[in-house]
Amino acid sequence: MIKLAERIVNVGMIGFGTVGGGTAKLLTDNAEIIRDRADTRIKIKRIYDKKESWAKERAVSMGLSPELFTDSVDNIIAADDIDVVVEVIGGIEPAMTYIKTAIIHGKSVVTANKDLMASFGEELLAAAEAVGVDLFFEASVAGGIPIIKAIKESLAANHFHKVMGIVNGTTNYILSEMAASGADFDVCLAQAQALGYAEANPTNDIDGLDAARKMAILASLAFNSRITADMVYVEGIKNITKWDIAYANELGYTIKLLGIAKDYEDSIEVRVHPVMISSSHPLATVNDAFNAVFVEADALGKAMFLGRGAGEMPTASAIVGDIISAGKHIVHNLGGQTSCSYFKNKRIRDIKEVECKYYLRLMVADRTMVLAHIADAIGRRDVSLDTVIQKRSVGDLAELVLITHEVKEDSMLQAIKDLNNLAVVDDVVSVIRVDDSDN
Ligand SMILES: NC(=O)c1ccc[n+]([C@@H]2O[C@H](COP(=O)([O-])OP(=O)(O)OC[C@H]3O[C@@H](n4cnc5c(N)ncnc54)[C@H](OP(=O)(O)O)[C@@H]3O)[C@@H](O)[C@H]2O)c1
């Protein structure tokens, strides 16, 4: 027989959309196991959503009372009878003001808001620490995958060398579909939209912005330095063609939109862009809308966390886990454990300092000695060739696929400029970074 704490933990929820609804459903459906594990009763006390009548209907269909709804957010963020505020409206404002107000009023906060945490995480964590309450944000990165607690707690004994992830399900779905069906980007994007994986305006996903916010959060936690979203170098997947995917496959590679963060003695590298990784790398096998985060740390070695990075119930799983942690802290007077761990202040490397191999696809004049001209031009910039394959002929042009040896991005950019000025080169069609580092 489990002896429950007397105290009931009252939750106030701001936002009752996909994640808010899923959170309420999970708290209701799994109430018994949650109660026993939390050692206390967790109750949704109040809900605020600007689409009140729609949200009420949704709540009633889940067996919740419409009386839970309030028409003023102050009845949650400033109310004496709320212990934990769950912010699931998204965006910067008014979410930031709501969270700050809740913290000032002594409430612990659980949020899924990556936009906010990637830009103002340090400020909000410091505010929570000052008041002695918790601010948890597991759902802000990779949905249901518990990567934040893993980095902050379970792996806290390690120095992290590298964090590499597929942290956007929409782009992973599109690239996986392109690889599986041989279809073009636009076709697979439309398919992702039809399935609800991509929004009507897919910019945040396909331009890599969503992934950059998540990598800013992960890199900050792993390397204990403040890294905001605007410090992350970003390229999206719009320019990846079915030809690049097919040629990558032929060469033993898979193209993924990766977030890569590396720790150096004096600096940190954080970037999001398409990468050709060896098809035998664990991240290459992560398909559809799945997310995965691959970490390399001194004591642990290499490990990969895989799962659903979005969706109603996987995200609710992370939110409710955080509510349980906050609730336990409240019951046992342990609140305010969320310290802001950005105690280092390392320089963020410029993309020009990155060193890797490159895949280039060029349209060139279909005649002899072309390769000699190309090798000579790029050689002057310290770029040398590892692999060369001649592919299709298109009119009087030939398609060349090249993989370079490792070189600094700065040299590669200059070499590409020189190639574009070469009479035998019609166009440098694609440039994709190649990461062989884990092979
Ligand atoms: N969906 C996922 O799979 C997922 C996964 C991980 C993290 N997240 C994060 O979770 C958060 C919520 O996402 P979601 O997918 O649940 O969004 P959603 O389905 O759009 O739900 C948000 C709800 O909050 C309402 N709302 C927006 N602004 C409000 C305000 N100022 N005051 C009161 N209500 C407001 C929205 O109404 P309107 O529709 O009228 O704006 C909507 O009903 C975001 O930060 C998101 O990035 C989502």
C-alpha cells in the first residue's frame, strides 16, 4: 500500500491545443500510475486557452469539466491555489511574460517552448533559481525523447565531446521519403503537409530554424555555455534533389538534416545543415518523422536516443514527466533545483572554421581534360579529391560528382568561387558537407 503525501499538486495549463490536450489526456488516463509514482495527487485545476469554446468542447470530449476553464490567465499565473503552470501556447510573447509572472508568484513552470528556451532560457532559469522554483523544458527538444534530463542529470558526470541529432521530424520525413521513393523535394513536402507532418507554411522546418533552436538548447546544456538560436549556423533542405540522394546512396551515404555541436578547448561549433553520413551510422537508419540524438562523452562513449520527436502523446509524455518532477519537489520542499548551468563562456566558431569532406555535383563541358582543369583549380585552394564519378550527360554537358578530402570550409568556399569562374564548368549545382567522423 503506497502512502501518498497529503498535499495535492494543482496544475494550471495555458494552451489546450495538441500538446495541452495530450497532457490532460495522459494525466487522466494514467492517473493511477502517475499518482503512485509521484507519491502525490496531481490535478488539473484550471485551463486557459484563447479559443475557449473550442477548447471546452475538446476537454468535455475527454471527460473533463468545462468548469476548469478560466477567461483570465491571471487566475493561473497569479493564483494562490496553482502550484505548477504548464505553458503550451508557444512563441515568445505573451508566453515569456506569463512564465515570468508565474515564477514571480512562486510557481514551478513546465514548458514545451523551444523558441523561448533557445533565446531566453538563461534569463528564465535564473529567475526560477532566484525564487526557488523549478523550470522544466524536456518537451522543447525532440518531443518524447528524454534527452534533456539525460544530459543534465543521468550523464552529468561526463564531458561531452559531441552532440549530433535529427531533431526535426518534418525534414526527416521528407528526406526519408525522397530516398525511399526517388521523388523530388516538392512532392515529398506536399505529402508531409497532407499527413500533418508539415505546416501550411513549412519555413521553420525546411529552412532548419526549428532544428537550430533545439540545437542551441542541447549545446548549451551539454557544453555549459550560453548558446542562443541566432548563434547557430543554419541551412535547410530545399536545395537537396533526388539526384543528390541517389548519388549519395551509390557512394554509401545517406543525406540527413543534422544538428552538429562539438566542444573544443577554447570554442564550440554548432551548426544545422544537410549532411551526407555513412549509411552504416546509427543516425542514417532513423527514418520517417522519428528524431534521434547521438552523443559522444568521455565516460559513456557513444550513445543514441531515438523516438518520436513530436505529436500529441509523445510530447505529453515529456510534459507530464516534468510535472511529476516539479510536483515531487513541491511536496518534499525541494523546489528550485533548476540551476542555470551556463558557467562557461566559450567562443562560437564561425562556419568557415569547420573542417570536413565535401560532396560537389557539377555540370561541366563534355570533353577531355576537364577533370585536370578542375583538380588544378581547387588544388590551388588546398582542396584535393577523394572520389570522382562521371554521371549523366545532359545536352552537351556532363555531370560530375566529386568527394573531396577533409578541408576547411573557408578554402572550400574559395574553391567553389574559382570553379564557377572556370570556362569548363557550367554550374556547381550542389555542395553538401560529408561527415565520416564516426566511421
Ligand atoms: N505539437 C507538437 O508535437 C509539439 C512537440 C514539441 C513541442 N511543441 C511545443 O508545444 C507548444 C504548443 O504546441 P501545440 O502543437 O500544442 O500548439 P497548438 O496545437 O497550436 O496549441 C496551442 C493552443 O494555445 C492557444 N493559444 C495560443 N496563444 C495563446 C495565448 N496567448 N493565450 C491563450 N491561448 C493561446 C492556441 O490558440 P490558437 O490556435 O487560436 O492560436 C491553441 O489552442 C509549442 O511551444 C510547440 O513548439 C509541440
